[in-house]
Amino acid sequence: MPQTGRSVLLHISRCGILKCLIASLLLLGGLLLVHAEAQPGDDFNAHTTTAASTLQQWYNRKGLWDTTGWWNAANCVEALENAIVAKNGGPYLEVLDRTFRKNSGTNFLNEYYDDEGWWALAWIRAFDLTGDSRYLKMSKTIFADMADSWDSHCDGGIWWRKDKHYKNAIANELFLVLAIRLHQRTPDDGGPHSYFDWATREWAWFKKSGMINSQDLVNDGLNRSCENNRQTTWTYNQGVLVGGLTELYKSTGDTNYLREAVALADAAIATLNDGHGVLTELCEPDRCGGADVPQFKGIFARYLAALYDVTRKPAYFQFLIANARSIWANDRDGSNRFGLRWNGPVDSVDAARQSSATMPISALAEPVTANVFFAKGSGSPAFNHEVGTASGTLSWTCAPANTSHSGFMQTGPYLASLTKGTHMVYFRFAVEVTNAAATSLARLDIRGRNQGTVLASRDLAWNEFLAPAESQAFALTFTNDAAGGDLEFRVFWNHLPNAPALTLVDTVVDAARSWTAANLSHDVGQLDGMNAWCADPVRNHASGFLSREANTRELPVGPHSAIFELKVDNFNWDNSKVATISAVDVVTGRNCATRDVTRSDFPTTLYQSMTLKFKAEAGHRYELRTFWHYAPHAPRLTQRSVLVN
């Protein structure tokens, strides 16, 4: 059945306001609950940049990090990899290369199998972000060494150390995640002793091992009798297993894996917190000793974010944002260094604490691309709303029927990362009906410094709309002379008795003709964890339009380039056709331009710009479409936006 994630105005014109508002609420379901009140200081992209830069103050000539140990360094790499995703590239790609070159002489092997696992996972992500096969080859080398330790003691599982005295949770959890991720990146992997076989065998053994207790929490390991040793339920043991089960679900579609992951995550969130929703190790009230524990909580946050990306469960978003805010407000010193206790105060600082606390912050940073610095649907958790109702997928609507008084239909997002200089903000609106009246439907303004100075303002007149139920961009120019000032993009709705339903679709910076993919129409797909639109063969079982109906009559006559911001989660399984992008003349129905996009067109898992050239004619409207091609092993395809130059 086709998705109905388009602007609510397209429904209103067919079924009436009240009926459609009810339908839209049902459509959104749990997504409404995801909305956390945006606050000054919520620019997690800016915080990620700051946290990663601070982490690098400990980076040394050996390609490692002073103040912390060998396995922690692999997690420092993962923290930088999160920063790379947030920037959709950036300078830390060079750090990956340097750390690899300076430390690969031993193939990242030592006496601890869990140490090896951390490095293998870091290098898989490096492969994803760079396409450099050195990293994937190294991960496979490490996996082979880990697999050699599997034996019949306790009926299976790998050992913690090479002296073979202890079988514990973390080494086996890492082995599970590593096996399934290598399966996903190894064409034609299958059969006995394949990566997939290892992954399913590991989970079958782990589930029977008894390490998951009656509270759905994972204890540290097994005793000499191969029974649960009842030792501490560290946060990272919960997180890594959640990650492995999430990846098994993504590879198989078996919802049993997902149910297990959700049960573990829910138990950890309910149990391992300070009473105010902040993640806590059980040892924190009495001080946690050693250099290992400070790393643990960030690992849980990393894998919880991966589970949220699949489930969109509101509690996971709320938990991540509560922890990110607490770290920034309570566990940060004057030099932007983080401590162990995320609810504060800072105990001490080092690279392990820094990289760990960076994780929930960077998990909330949405990728920024070269084409569009900032682009969000108005229904995104980045914005607040005094009046109006959620509509479509990520839009917001005000109408006399659903709003009894005037007020802000959008405030936020407290953007601190925008560079100094002159910028243009484009608010994309649609109205139910057009009218020649110059009546002001809303006031747009841009404010800086925490709801302070109005940097630019304008009224939105009813007669500015060219067509009903068709989105249109309205620009506001301003000068940002105080970067880091928590910018707000506000829309105040004027409650008028005869006002039409007014829908605010997107807010975009410095990209005039652009549309966020989530607010287009869809035949297949769903929101990802970052408010983009995606399709994958686990949840979507037929080909269809990932996005369409980016209708525009805004284009001047002449040649144009449509840029589709797309990414895949896997680029080396085969060279199959992933998508077909097209520009269609809505007036004539003619396909003006089309292009097939194959897996090999994606050199990494970062967003890529897929360009389509076409020519606009006077008086014509054009629809920009992305058609996703289903296959059992098709990659997950995610679209952030489409824009026209």
C-alpha cells in the first residue's frame, strides 16, 4: 500500500480539514511522542564539532590518544567516525588513515580478543566512510584470529583472552556484531563457516549461555561451571548485544531479533539510570575504578541510536537527548572536556571520557552536506510549536478549525553552527486555497542570542501564493554576525476568522529551490533516525517511489540541474540498479530526463549528489522523482533532499 507521507494540504483538498487532521494524527502515530521540547544549546552538530576537536587535543604522534589505553583508542576512532558522518566527510578522514598506518604492524592483534573486536569494528566503519579496502581487509584478518578461539568449552563461544581462562559477554558480543557486519559487506557470503553462519551460531550460543539474566540484563560472563557469574551488568554489555541483534534483524528481517534488542534496551534504560533519565554505571555512586569503565556508556548510546534508527521508538530518542543535554550542561568543564558522570559534576578528564560522552551528542547530529547546510521539516524535533497540528510526515498546519488563537507555529532550532556572514532562510509553505487579498497570514522572523535580537522579519501575505495545495518557498535574508548565537527561525500565525489552512513544510538555509525528502510523497519507505526518508528490503518488499511530487512552478526557463542527495548503507555487495531518478513535466506527462543509479555510483556510505540535467519550459511544472528498486539484497537507500540549481 502506498505511503501517505505528503503534506496534509494534499489531503485537505480531498477530504476536509477535520477528517484529515484525524487521519494525519493516526498516520504519525508514535512520531508525535518523539517531539522533545527544543532548547537553547540543542545544536548537536556544533557540539559534536567541539567535542571531537577537544578529543584531538590528546591525539599523539603514534596515532593514538594520550591518557587512555589501547582498546579505548579504537573507540576514539569511532567517536571521530561519528563526527565524519555529521560533517558528511571532513578533516578526520586523515586521522583514520594516520592511525591505521602507524599501528597496523601487528594487525591490531594482542592477547585480548575483545580489544581486537573493537579495532575490527572501527575499521569496518572506516571502510564504509572511505571505501578504502585496506580497512575491510584488516577487519577480516582480526575476525579470523577471534574465530580461532571458538571451542567446545561451555558448548561454544570465544574466549576473553588467549590464556583461555574466561568466557565473557563482551568478547562474544563483539564477535557477533563483527560477524554480521562482515557478512553485510562480503558479496555472496553464506553457507557453513561464512560470516553469517558465525553470527547466527554466536547468537544461538549466547542466548543459551545464561548470561542474559531474568531482568533482561547481561551480566559480565560465565564462571568455571559455565554458569552466569552474576557480575556487574555494565552498560556496554547491554549496548553491544543490542547492536548485534539490530544488525541481525536488518540482514534477515526476523523480528525475533528486533524484539530481543528492544527488550534488552528497555531493561537497560529502566535500570541503569540515575532516576532522572541519565545513563549511569552501577559503580558511579562509589567511584568507578580503572581506565575501562569511563568508556562504557558511550558504547551503549551508540548502539541505542542504531536501534532507534530502525524502530523510531520515542523513548530511545528521549533518552538520547536527555543524556546529550545533561553531558553538555552538567558534565563539561570550561575547556569543553567531559567527565565520567553524565549527570555531573566533572570528576576528571581524559580521552576515554571524552570519546564516550561524545557518543550521545553525535548520535543526534544530522548530516550536513555541501549542497544544503540546514534543511529540516517543520515537524522535526528540532522545532517547537505553540499552535497548530502535526501533518503529513514532518510538516505543521494551522487553521481556524484546529487552532483557536494566534501564536508561534514554529520556534527554534537554536542553530549555533552557522557561519558568520549573510544568509538566506527559505520557509516553504502551502495554503489550502489561494486568494487575492493582501491579508497577512503569518509573520516570519529570525532571532539570535537565545530569543533575543530580531535579525530579519517579514509578513507572509495570502496573495503571494500562486496555487493551492502546492508548497512554495519564501525567503528571508539576514546577517549572522555572532556565530554560535542559537539562531531561531520563527513563524507566528495570525489567527484570522477566514484564514485558510496554512502548512509550514520545510525550513532551509541557503538553498532556494530545495525540498526535504521526508515531506515529499512516497510509495515506499519510512523515516530514518535522522528525519530523512529511506527504504530497505527488510521493511519494504516491493519497488516504488521513494520520493515524488516535488512540484515546482518556480523554475525560470532554461537548463537546470536537479541534485538528489542519496546514500546507501552498503556499496560493495554487487553492482545492481539501486534507484532511478527522473524529472517529469507535470503538464505534458513527458519524462524530461532520467538516470539509473547503481551501487557502484556510491563510493562510500556518506551522502552523494546524484545530478540530473533537464530543461524547463515557460508555464510548466516539474516533478522530481526517486524510484527505489527492490531486491532481496538491495541496499538501504536514504534520501535527505532534492534541490534544483
